[in-house]
Amino acid sequence: MKKSGLAVGIVGVLVVAWAGGTWYTGKALEEKYAAQIEALNNEIRLYLPPTSEITLEFANVGYQRGFFSTEIQDKVVLRDKNGEHDVRFDSTVQHGPLPLSNLVKLNLKPVMATGQSRLAKNALVEQWFAVSKGQNPFISDFSIGYNDTVVAKTRIAATEYSEDNREFKSSEVVIDSNTNLRGIGDLTLNLDHVLFQESANGENVPNTTKIQFDGISLHSAQQTSQWQDLSTGMQTWTVKNIDFDLQPGEPGEEKPLKVNINDFVIAGDVKLNGDLFDILSKIQWQKLNIGGSDFGKFQFNFNLNKLDGNALNELVTQFKAMPANGEFTPEQNDKAEEAVMALLKKQPELQVLPLSFTNSAGASRLNLDLGLNFADESSENLLDYLSKFELNGEINKKMLQQLIEQVNGVVEEPKDPQQVYQEIVQQLIESDSFVETPDAFTAKLILENGQLKHNGEVVPPEKVDEFIVTMMMAAAFYQLDDGDYDLDYADDDVDFDEANGEFSPNESFDLAIPDLSPSDLEGLPPAAPQQ
């Protein structure tokens, strides 16, 4: 056989193989797509259950598979009290193993698909297109590997909006990601600045309010674990600079207010030690400046440690399977309770290490280290439910004095700083919670040998129970909402007379006593005799 004939034969085989792979990939992609949409909606329901006031759902509305590529139309459906709103996306997907766009670039690495998704214009997002300077507001270029990895670069266009006395500006948002189909992997987000400004006309000079964020970034690096619904890794949000500027226009009105925060960070890290999870979180800023005065640094570290992986995964599984009415079935409720008991058996820990505020004069801080215990339900000693408890608090005197002086400089009605300081000191002393030292007020509460000690003295058991019950009642009270006091009548059942400030039933509200038959009274207890 001639070499030319051999070459033609090889090329022919490669073309057939490429064509066959392209056809197979397109078919496999279509089969996977519906399953991915359902998986995505399951994740959404975990955070926005169907019973919430706002629901979100992803749906496919068009899928046209060709030989070399596929055209897809999707929508995100948002439902709230104002009805249903659709945001639509158009996608063009080129089939692997060697998509045409990659061949043009001489990129010969096999992939399942490459493509681009774009925001589709409709009435809901028309204004977004208008303020994006002719750019599509949302474009995502992606590549899907045969190992189910997704590499994507997503751009949200810069926007500039101005109407009446309001102005909004945002630079381009760039998101780079390399994840699996469940979104677990590496992701970075960068946004240079966001500005919102509003003016309200006064008699002579407008009042202005400006909020600006600079240097916004997100870095996320997550890994899968042995449990389907649990992952490990870290996420960090950083804002280099936050400015808030309020300028009242008229003399004699409220004072101008300028607030600046530097290096604001919200971070989380999930670690796995054996079969126990540690969840570490942090909120901090390096500098808080109010009215030209440096208030200092804030830090809050909050940790949940020793969470049993099997029990935690079971809880997540039950929440993901929660029915549309937002309530567990009896079986699900039993499984959730068993999971909570399993969590307690590992003696999980809650730590605040530390909560601190530091200025140039000193630092005040609070440390808490609390361990839960799996105790016999019949135990009447509430301390039996704690494996450890230690709380240390310190209020630095010089730091407190400086803070009072700084606050006094920005409030509308300043008071004598020394008088305010003495009043606070008197309250701390009278509370019997703190011990005064030359430099600070300190408090220590620790569990030792089954006894709770406050500043070295044993707290009587009845005081412990009283304190815990009071805290529980306070928490329950603040969880009540207006719905807990519903008197079950419509707003239009009563009229309000502005002249005399009285409420009265309107004409349609029936106050008549209903007619009762003897059968309506069956089963009621007998009336008590009159005295």
C-alpha cells in the first residue's frame, strides 16, 4: 500500500472516530442534563424551602441537539409575594471530544463539551442591558471534562445607572472556577468597586448619602469528603475598603457622618479530623474610622468542633428531603432526633476565641469555651449537659475611656465623658459580675469538678438553673413574631374613628351570638354551680 493511501486511511479512521465521539458526547450530554437540573434544584431547596416567602427554581425550556453542537434555553424562576419572575439564559454547547472552537485554537485536549451561556433579554432584565454599556450583562465560557470537571470564566458586565437623585456604579465582576458538577472545587471572584449615591433635596442644599466598596474578592477552595452532602475547605470574603458618607445639606440638621472600614474579612474553614468536622469562622476588620477618629480593630472567631460526620450528613439528608409543606414526616423527625443525639454523644464544642475590640489605648475581649455532653434525660442537674464551660471577660479601663471619648465626639448630644465612664464603672461594680483590678474589669466563669465557679466562688445549683431557664425564656420570647399574636380577624373587620381615636366594628362584621342547637353542646363539661 502506498504511503499516501495509508495516510488517507488513517485520516479517515480519525474523522470517523471524531464524528462518532461527537455524536456520542452530544447524546450523553443530553442524558445528563435533566439529572443536573434536578440536583441543582435540590441544592436550592435546601436553602430556600418551598414554604419560604421567596422560592427559586431552575428549569430547562428548550433543548435542540445537533450533530456538532446543542442550543439550550433555560430559565431561573423567582417567586415572591409579587408573583413569578423569569430570568432566561441561552447557551451554545459544542460537543467533544474535540470541539470545533478548540480545534481552531489547536487545543487537542479531549473534553466532553465547551460552550458559552448568555443572559437573554426580556422585560425583567431590559434595564440591566441598558446600563451595561452595550455589553451582555452575564456571559460564562465553560469547558466540561470527561471526569465531570467544569472550568469556567464568568463575567458580569460593568454597570452605570443614574436616575433622578440616585446613582449606581459597578466595575466588571470576574469569576474563575474549576469545580465538579456539584460546584465543589476552586473559585475566585474579583470586583474592583461598587458605588451607590443618593441625594435628597433640602431647602437650599441637598442631603447626600454615599456608600462605596473597594477591592471585593472571594477565594474558595473546597474538597469532597466521604459523605455525599458534606465538603471541607475554606472560603474567604475580603473587602479592602468600605466608605459611608452622610452629608446633611442644611445647617443645624444632624451632624455629617463619615465611616471608613479597612480590610473587612469574613472567613470560614471546614476541617475533617477522622470522622469529626471542625467548622471555624471569623469576622474582623483592621481599622474602623468614624468622623476622623480611629476606633480600632475588631475580631470575632466562632468555632463549632467535634461534629460527627455521619450524624451531620444524616441531618443534611433529612433537610434536603423535607416535604413541600416545610415539616418533617414522623419518620424524618425520628431520624433527625437520632442524628442530634449522635452529635451530642461526641461532645461537640462551641468556642469564641476571641471576641475582641482593640484601640490604641488597649484591648477588651471575651473568650468562651463550651462543650456539650450527652446526659441522661432524667438528670435534673443542668450542668450534667456540659462537658466543659469556661468564660473569661476583660474590659480594659483605658480602652473603655478612650472609646467613650470617641463616641462622645460623633453623637448628636454629647455628655461629659468622665461622668459616662463613672456611671458604667458603677454599673459594673454593682452587677457583681466583674472584679476590678488596677487596669481592667474581669469576669471568669468556669466549670470544675461538676461545680460552676464565678470569679472563684461556687455558684449555687438553684442560681445556675435560674440563669439557664431565664436565658432560654428570653431566647424563646425574641423568636416570637407577629404571627404568634394573630387574633384571627381581617383588617377590614374594624374601622378607626380618627376624631375620638376609637376602634369599632364595621357594618360587615357580625357581632351576633350564633344560634346553638343541643347537639352543639354535646361533649362539653357541665357548667360550674353559681356561688
